[in-house]
Amino acid sequence: MLLTMTMAAEAKVTVSKAAFGKMPDGTAVDVYTLKSDSIEAKITNYGARIVAIRTADKAGKVGDVVLGYDSLAGYLADKKTYFGAVVGRYGNRIAKGEFKLDGKTYQLPQNNDGNTLHGGTVGFDQHVWTAKQTADGVEMSLVSKDGDQGFPGTLTAHVKYTLTGNALRLDYSATTDKDTVVNLTNHTYFNLGGVGSGTIVDEDVTLNADKFTPTDKGLIPTGVLQPVEGTPMDFRKGLVIGKHINDKYEPIVLAGGYDHNWVLNGAAGVSKTAARVHDPKSGRVLTVTTTEPGVQFYTGNFLDGSFKGPGGVVYAKRTGLCLETQHYPDSPNKPSFPTTELKPGQTRHSTTTFTFTAEK
Ligand code: GLA
């Protein structure tokens, strides 16, 4: 009896590996399939990306709820969306691609209207990570050399994906050999109705945040932590995304929808609920918990239909939403924001978990 139970518990998550394609230089890239009794997640070591998450709706129908491609070629052809990727060394924006550290000024590639976005021209999303299969997941590792994209210090990053039942957990860690800055996140686009089901504007979102960081027109935070109270940014009690997404409210106009950092309630470094997304049609619910102090809620405003997914599905405007748990954008230039600095001897840890359920 005991033996059977142990075996059943062990059989809960299976991990398998398959070829996903080849880089232009011939390097082989793989895809790992993590399977529990309720979720199947596919992760590739190209950009340490989440390729697919298959989960049931309220009627028990299984569907893929993340935007992506079915082979490496799709990802290589798309340098714009960051589908599913771990972005780094610095997720989101650094103003003018410039920051000072220990009295020295560092210049990064300005790949987004004069600013640096998601780590520069060749960010972590475009690297082949080293993958190590674990009992219930896969661990991705990357060494980014001193001077990579202009950042100081050799940075060693690990992202461990672990599947437990209906929860996919991401444990990030990073170390350096020189003072540097680091902000790792995951850029998965979710569509709880399933890929190809249309836009996400009818999904409702709850964000555990009393404040957000308003920006200039280049989406660089002004430095102010602004209360959401009485604004279209107030998601504390749940809000249908489409309700205010086209409002003439300045932050929304500047971003073309939602594309902002919310300041999460609760202490940084401690796990707390960041967000909850519910799709009334399918009944699927995504809950995001994190130890990070912020979350970038982005409604896929820049998706323009130029990329197509499996079966020819068109990735059109607002057909996916991102919940990028993070330190605030442009922190290296904002001394009042929680620091993104990392020194030799320190390890930067963070954990984010995506949990999927369905409501009748
Ligand atoms: C982040 C940014 C957006 C956009 C996407 C990628 O979410 O905040 O402005 O650049 O990445 O398209």
C-alpha cells in the first residue's frame, strides 16, 4: 500500500526532452516538456522561454494559454515580442541606455526610442542557455560576460522551472564578479481563453497594488509613486481590462493601453500575490505570486499581427497579456527605487509562481 502511494506521488511530474531546432551556427536547441496531472508546460533553452502551457478550462477542455511558436525558427524570426522569454540582464527600460555605478558611466545599446529595453540589442532572450533536467522541472543557466551589452561584471544567472500540480514556479538567481545591475523577469504572454481565441480585453485582472510608476512618453518612470485610487489604473478590486483601456487618461494614452509598472503591496523579498487574471468565458484563472517589488502589466499593445503562431494563428493587438514581475524600470537611475545593484559575494534571488485553476 505504502509502496503504491510513493510511486503515485513520484509519478506526478514527468520531464522529457526533444529537439526544437538549430541555431544559425548549428548549436542544437531543445524543448523540455514538464507534465503534471493538470498542466503541461514546454520550456526551451533558447532564451529560457516558456513555449506553451496547456491547462483545462471550466468544461475540462485543454488548451494552450501562452503565445509562442512550435519550433525554434519562429523565435529566431521574431526579435520584437519576447514571447515567453527570460529577459535580462535588465528587464524593461533604462533611460538613454545610460547609468552610473561607483562613479563610472556605462553606455548600453539604445534599442527603444533612445532608451535600452530588455537588456539591449542581444538580450538574454536571444541566448542559448545551458539546461539541466531535474526531477520535476528544468534549470537554465547563462553566463553573461563582463561588458556584455555594455553591462559591467560577468553575471551568472540561473532560472529554475519547477512544476508542482497546477503551479509553475520560477526561481531566479544571479551572481557577479564586479558591481553591476540586474533585473530578471519572464515575458510570457497569457491568453486564458486559449491561443487564437481573440483579444484579452474581456478578461478581468486584479493587481495587488495601491500605487504605480507613471512615465514620460518613452515609458521611463518619472520617479513618482502615484496612488491608483480614482484612476483607470486601480485594479485592486478587479477590473475588466477593456473597461478603461482606451480612456483619455495620460498614462494610458502614452503607452497605447496598459504597459506600466505597479508597485506591489507588501514587502519586497517576501512572496505575495501580485495578480489574478480571470477569463469569464473559459473560466480559467491565473494567479501570480512573487517576491519582486513590482509587476509590469502589459496588454500586448505592440502586437500588430506581423507574427503568426501554430496553425497560422495571427498574433494581433492585445491577443496576449504579460505580468512581468520585476524591480521597477530605470531603477539604476532612480535612487529612491528599490536597488537593482548586485555586488560580488551577493546572490540576487527571486521567485515567481504561475498557478492555473478554472472556475465554473
Ligand atoms: C515590455 C514593455 C513594452 C514592450 C514589450 C515588448 O512589456 O514594457 O513596452 O516593449 O515589453 O514588446
